[in-house]
Amino acid sequence: MASIELLILGLVVSSLIAYVLTRFKQVIGSIFTIFAVMFVFVSVAAFGFNMGLDTTVHYLPGISFSQSYLGFYFAIIIIFIYLMVSFFHPHFMDKYTYKNTYNMLFLLSLAGVIGAFYTDHFLNLFLFFELIIWTTMFLIPQGKSREAAVTYFGFSLAGSVSLLLGILLAFEQTGTLIINESLSTLSGSTGTFVFVLFLIAAFAKLGAFPLHLWLPIAHGHAPHPFSPVLSGALVKLGAFIGILALVKIFPTTQVFETVGLPVGHYVVALIGGLSIVFGTLMAIKADDAKELLAYSSMSHGGYILVAFSLFNSIAFAGGLYHILAHALASAGAFMAIAAVARVTHTTKISEMGGMIHKMPITYLAYLIAIISMAGIPPMGGFISKWLIFQAVIDQGLIFVGIAVFFGSVGSFLYVFRPLAALFLGQEFREYKDVKEAPLLILIPTAIIMGLNIYTGIFPKVFFDVINKIILELGFGGITYTTFTISGNNGTLNPGLISLVFVVGIVIAFIIFILLKKSRKVGLMDTYTAGNFVHDEHLFHYSTDFYAPLERLYEKQSHYMTKFYKALAEKVKELGTFLKYVFMSNSLSVVILLIMSIIIFVLWGEVL
């Protein structure tokens, strides 16, 4: 039997060993990291499914653990993403700013993940939450951008403060720090405050509107292999905190009779809809592939918020399945972009093209990932979005339903742009010698690719766990069989849909084989065009790809950014003032400070 405590301690010790090995030889340190993460994944997978992990604590005073299907579900998904990404390390170590610490911080952040999802104590949750934030803050600047790390830390700090205040308020009323006991007994205005504070923490970590600005900055500048971890794994911490608030805290706000939901939950559903729409519109206009996928994560975070704001088993099933589907799809897309960026040294869509001829497997991995993101069968994203849409329509949430549908259509628009320009676009001369990614990168890419397909055809094995989670949360399970899933307004047969798609692909392939082939010409072969091409880059159609659509909301898209910039300036001015007051050597400032303290003391005595 594997011990949760020993897994965490093992990762801490492994992080120190990885540091030493990386200093000695980077490849050895990276390979050790792969095996360390693999051991943790195998241990959790082998014993976690049956709640067989040992929760006994011997060496970590003040720490306690417990097992739940909800914690296991989040943990196994995130550990798996860590494992897949670790295969990239040997080929990227030379590109990091602080090479020796990367593997160490990577393993420490994973230790925080296991602790956060398996603890039953609020202060322990906060401790492991902070361990993840601090290690991530030092991992992001490995991509050579300190501003991205500071931005990430600023928003994470807001989430951490909100979470801590919520924990303290909950303890004041309930007298316990055991998570389930505390949340289940909250009531009145205190319950409402804790609900709001937990949601602020969830929004900050999930990157939901309006606390989303760190997403494109952090994802865009983080090391290429770490972006899949940020998007596919770590932002799911926000979803976990959101579930604690939305499902485990008994609703303390009045029920909105029109939609049959508590007002607080309905507001969260609307914010989730705004996250979907805003994330989609911003992704459409992004020219950086990683920034585009970051806004996509914001949009998909909105789906998760919508799902868990509804008191509905179908919605919960859709939300939980979407956590899995998006983790796989986002990781697959980011991994494909990382493989391309490794050889092109850029993630700008307008600066790349024609990669399908050089990196066909990477292209296929990205194609399958974006099909799942767009919610198109036969991928897992289609099943999760179908369930969420069923629940939203059944609840009568018209505006949220429009947002959910808009997000699905819009997601196909923004994920198609890198596909059309980066992989299918014009092949630039500077990339003529580019080759497919190394085998060690292609192995996890192929595994993720296969799972994206598997989750869309055979979801039963995943719904077995999801149903246990729904029952654990106090709701009735959903109805499903090996080949069908029942919703409120119909039954979905993923296998049959997949068969139809396979038949369609076979027919299309036969037509392609039988018809006359087009003649392949060079980029500068413009004999029939009627004019001479002076600069091939001028004809790269990824530039202003959706210009007519972008012009419709160009001005509005900058308002939130301007607001946060103005707020940041005010915080900076406050910091400058406080620094002047408390760290100045001026005698007049010292006298003013002493007089102020005396006045406050005397004022307190009078009161």
C-alpha cells in the first residue's frame, strides 16, 4: 500500500536529488525526474481507484490526509499531465534561464498538488496551495520573463488572501478546520462571505473573468513544456476550490424563482458565460499561439463554472468530464506548440507556416486536440459540452445557453487559425530544414492524442469514477451504459457517432485516392498569378485572419486591460508612498510618523 505522506516526502527528497543530478548533467537530472513522476503516478493509479492509499501520518506534524473520489479524480489527472510533460525536459533544459532548479521546482510543485487534493484540513490545503503558487512563480521566469511571474503572483496572491480569509471566517463560526465539517455547517451571512471569498480564490486560480489577465501573460512567457502543466493541470486547482464553494457550502442566498437557482449560483453561471464569451473573442484575435490557447483555457474555465453552478447531476457529470477533456486537449495542443517552438524559436502564428510537411505527427496531435476543444465528435470535449448544454437548457438559462453555444462555435474559429496558418500555411524558407520532434517528445504526444480520442468513444470507465464523485457530493448519479449516456433531453451514443465519422473519413480518403492529384509547386512559383512575389511573408494569410470580426469588438476588448493597468499604477504609487514613510531617513518624516502613532494611541484611549 502506498502512503500519501511518503509520496510527498519522496517527491521532496527527489527534488533535491534532481537538483544535484541536473547540476552534474542536465539530461540525467531530467530522466530522473521522469522516473520520479512515473513512480508517483503508478502508485496513485494502483491504489487510488479503490481508495487504498495509506493516509497515516508519521513524519509531518500538523498534517492530516483523507481520501475522496473528488480529490483522487483531480490528483490523477494532474499527475498524469505532469508525467507526460516531464518527457519534454531533456530536450528543453538548455533553453531555461535557471537550468539547475527547474526539475527541483517541478517536483516540489507536484508534491503540493498531491497534498492539496488529499488533505482534509483547511490550513494544510492553504499550505499546499501556497507551495504550488511559489514553485510556479519561480518556474515561469525560466521562460525569461520576470514580468509574467510577477503578474501571476499578483493574481495568485489575491486568491490566496481570499482563501485564507474564507478559512478564518469559516473557523470562527464552525470552530473546526476539517474541510467537510466546516463547509457543511456554515450558515447566514458568514456562509455568504465564505462563499464569495472562496469564489474569488477560484476565479483567480482558474483565470475566470474578471481575474483572467494573468493567463495570457503567464502562459505566453512560461517555458514551453510548463505551459501544458499551467493550462492542463494547475488552473484546475481553481475548479477544485470552486466546487468546494458551489457544491459543499449550503446555499445562503435566496432562490431566484425564475431559474430555480440560488442568486449566488446564478450570478456565477452568468460570470461563467462571460468567461466563455470573453475568452473566445480574445482568443480569436490573438497572434501568439500560446496566448491564444491561454484565452481558450479562460473560456473552458467558464464551462466548468457554469456546470457546477447548477444543482444538477447531469451538469456535474459534464463539468467533471470537461475537466478531464480540457486537461487532455489543452495539454495536447500546448505540447504540439512546444514541439514546434523548439525548432522555430517562436510561437507567433504570423511567423510560421507549412509545418505539416516537416512535423506531420505533431500536426495530427494538434488537430485532434483542437477538435476536442471545439466540442466536435468523436472527442471527449463533445461529450462534456453536450452534457453541460443539456443541463443549461433544462434549467432554462437562456443567456448562459447562448454563451455556451457561442463558445463552441467560436472555439472552432480560434483553434482553426493556428491549424490553417502554422501547419497548413506557406512554408517559410528559414524552416526548410526543420524536422519532426524527437521520439521522447512524440511518445507523450501520441499518448495524449490517443486519450483525446478514447475519451470521445469509450467514456464509461471515466463515468464510473464521476458517478462515485456525484454520489459523494450528495446527488444522484447519471444513467449510462458501455455505449450510451442519458441526458435530460435525449441519449448520446458516442460509439455510433464515432463510427459515422470513421465511415465519412474512409469515403473521403477513397475519393482523394481516385481523383486526379494537384501539382505541387514551390512557394515562389507564381507563373499563373499574373504578378511577381517580392516577399513571401506578405502572402501569409494568418495576418489579420479574422480582421472583419475583430473590428466589431476591438475597442471594447481593451477596457479590462486598461482598468487593471490603472489599478496596478495606483498600487505602485501606494507602495512608493509607504516606502517613503517607513523607510525614509528624513527627520521630518520620522517625527510625523511618531506623532501619528501617538495620536492613534490617545484616540484609542479616549474611545
